[in-house]
Amino acid sequence: MLSSEQGRNTFRARSLLVPTIIIFLAAYLMLSSSVGFGDVMASMAAIDLRVLAVVLALSLVNYALRFWRWSLMLSPSSNALPPSRHFLIYLTGFALTTTPGKVGEALRTFYLRPFGISPRRCLAALYNERLLDLVAIGVLAMFIVASSGAVTRSFGLLGAALVTALIVAQHPATIARLERLSAFLPGRLIPSLTNAATTFLRDVRSMMTVRLAIIGTLLGLLAWGAEGLGTYIVARELGLNIGPLAAIGIYAVAMLAGALSFLPGGLGSTEIVMISFLAYAGATAPEAVATTTIVRLATLWFAVALGLGAWSAIEAFPGPIAAGSGHTSERKSPYAASPSDPKGR
């Protein structure tokens, strides 16, 4: 269970879901009404439930592959954690995807700490996970970027610039310069923040081995490619004449736009880009809106639902070890906190 303070904070964060969902529904109703609400609903109703089940299964493949990558990042510190329990904890990170500040990702740190996995290491894994996601999505976006206009190519260039900046940030020379800079900065707060940043970047660099970078990128390509394939299946089911590579490219560009917008879950920006490119590919406005709505329900909102379910399950059945229970793991992790290193490594 979470501590009382953590519980209050996460309860406040969970309460943000309600207005987010209301805003989401209102935006989609307005958008559907502007292009013909009846036509949009007719297009959505045309999809077969068996097809929808396949699309949801592809989303589950995405989550499973990303969890596999996450486990590799935390190994060997996660060896004492039962895989099924770890998977539930990983899913809780999706619960608050649509709330500001990525609060949901921090939930993992609360539930993993009793197993000897420090928050610092969790945040380093999250950083590397996002970096590898950007690389994978950027590669998949090339399926459509190469044959599109300047606006689409700008997303690719921005994504490449962001990935480059994240990689440069963890280079030893960058870390060394930050350390030297902190010695000349006035006051206490800014040097402390700079030291914390250099420590974090060292954790990130120590985790991101060449082997992990290669495997993580491949898993990311498969994971996000699976959801892109789900976009193709939905589009074809609704009668759109679009190829699988083009559909994967459209999905990847839309996800990249959402990431670069820095909006929670990419809400708004992802939908606008996906609808625009589907229309460019020949879809009518109702078909584009219906396809985008189904895809987002089967990816983003399906993940939120699974995250809330996993969160509720962990709270209802905390098991032998849960945050705040006072128990410790039987197998001591090499990254667990010690008297000489109270924050863990």
C-alpha cells in the first residue's frame, strides 16, 4: 500500500482523470458533429468486434514487448521481483497517462522500492525507455516521411533533433562540463540541481549499454509496429484503401507529433495529425475521425483502463511485499539502499 501522503497525492492525480475524460469526450463529440456525427457513428459501428479484438491484442503485444525491455533495463535489480507482480506494477504506469506531469510513471517507483529498486534507477529506466521509443517511432515514421511534404518532414527533423539532444546529454563530456559548471554557480540551489542532474545522467549512461540499446530499439520497433498494424486493420475494415506500411507510418508520425507537443498522452495533437494524414490518404472526414477514434480507444485509452485495473489489483491484493508494508525482499538487490548510500544506486 502507498503511504498516507503518497496516497493523497495519487488520489489527487487520479481525480484528474475525470475532467480529462470529459474533455476528451467533448472534443470528440464536437469534432464528430463538425464532420457529420451520424456518419462517424455509422463508420465506427461498421467495425467487426472480432477485428476490434485483434487490434486490442496487438496493443497487448505492444505493452508486453515494452515490459520486456523495461525488465532488461532494471536487471539484475529486479530479479527478486516475481514477473507477474512486476508486470502489474509496470501497467500502473499507464493509469495516469492522460494527466499532466506523467504522474502515472511515478507510481512504479512507489511499488518497486520495497524490492530494492531505487527511484533513481526507475527514473533512469524511464528516461532510456522514452529515448528508445523516440528512436523506434522515428524509424517507423520514415515509412511515410520520405514521400510526404515539408510539414511531415519537419516532424522527423524535430524528432531526430530531440533524440540527438538526449543522447548528447548523457555523453561523458557533457556530464563532465556540468560538474565543472556546478563548481562556479552561485548559491546552493542551482549547484544542487546541477549535481542531481549529473548523477541522474550517470545512472542513465551506466544503464544504456550497446547491447541494451540494440535490443531495446528492436523491441520498440516491434511494439510500436504492432499498434501501427492495428491502425492498418482498422482503416481497412472501414474501407480505406491504404497499405500497411503507410498506415504504420501515419500512426508513427501522429505519435511523434504527440510526443513533441509535450501534451499528456499527446491528446489533441496526435488526433489532429492522424486525421489529417488519413484524409490525405483518401479517407472521407467521417472515416478519418472514426478510424482515429477507434485507434486511440484501442491504444491510449485501453492502456489507461489496464493501468487503472492493475493499480486497483495491487492495492486490493498487496501480496507479501507492498509499499509501506514494512517488509523487505528476501533476495537483497545490489541496488538496494544501504547505510552508506541511503538513496540507493
